[in-house]
Amino acid sequence: MYYEDLSRFTYFQDRGPAVVNVGWLEAPHPFPQGKVSREDVAALERLLVQGWQPAKSRGWHDCSLCGRGPEAGPLQRQLDGQMRLLGADILYVPDGDRLYAAPSLIIHYIEDHRYEPPEAFLAALRRTDPTSPDYRRECERIWAAGAAP
């Protein structure tokens, strides 16, 4: 599933301009490449384990950049003693009045395909603590603000 970085998030429904996409890659669309720190990847992993989720997915997406098919099964990663699917969750990062929405496959895209997310997203990620009550409150506030009247 491809969405251009910083385009409006419409995966579940259009949440207005406050909720934007980051890291929704799909072949053959080009994407920025570069180096992302291990600390930033660890922050994404924390969101995968502890992040806010307004809805549950009913399946998983695979990486079209690798040429993997569904028969290979989902990409997985062991975190906090549990196997976690990459491609089944959305990671939310609040930033003022903006909420970034990234597929959990962003971790794989960064590590295996050298995807480089926008710097504003990475800066917000570095300020995000998913264990803080402020994190959930900010996510919910921005999400609700984007709801259609």
C-alpha cells in the first residue's frame, strides 16, 4: 500500500490534514534513502510494543520491495520476549497539532531498504515516549480533531 510521505492519512478514513502518512512504501514508487540511527529504530520498536492504536488491523501487509509473496508469511521481530508482526500495526507519532501515521513495516524499510523518513517525523519520534500519559492524550486529541463533523 503506497501513500506519499506527508499526504493525508486515509487508511481507515480521512482524518483531515492533521493526520499524515510517513513510510507507506510500495514498489515501484521511488522513496528517499539515507541513514537512520539505531536509536531511531529502537524508538519505532518501542511504539510497536507500547504505542497507541485507535483500531486493530484484520491482516498484514508484506514488503513488495523485497519481492516477497504472501506464501512467505509476515515479517516478524522479537521484542520484549514476544514475536511482533511487521505490517499489521500503525505507529502514531504526535507532533504539536500533527499526528504522523506510519506502518510498522517502516522498521523493515529503514533497515533493509535504507528508507529515510522526513526529518520532522524523526525529530518528533525522538521526543515521543509511548509510556507517557501525555503521548496517548496527544494522539487521541489530534485524532479526534480530524474526525468528520
